Amino acid sequence: MAKKLELIFRNEDGKTAKISIDNVIDEIEASEVKEAMEDIIEKNVFLSNGGEFVGISGARIIDTNIEVLDLE
């Protein structure tokens, strides 16, 4: 099972830009994610094709189950 945190921002063009973080911890809190996203916007850490991040659009945890098949 693999968990990924996806941060979704609005950029200057009004479009969304996503940042994915692999192997997210189980105990992550929404308030911590929001605070980190606000810091990313405030410090202008990333730049997307549509310009700087100007707002938060959302965040989600994607949980993927992977089953390896034995083909022998």
C-alpha cells in the first residue's frame, strides 16, 4: 500500500497546479497540510506554467494498493 499526498494550488492564470509527495505519514493532519501550503504560497517556493501559486484549491491523500502477480 502506497500513500501519496497531492497538494492542489491555484496559479496566476486561474488554473490548478499539483505537487505530489510520496510516502506520506499516516498521522498527517489537514491543519498541517494547510499551513504548509500557505507557507509555499507565501514564500513563493514553486512556479508553474501558469505563474506563481496564489491560492489553495485543495489537497488529498491517494492510497494505492499494489498486488504483484506471481507469473511463474
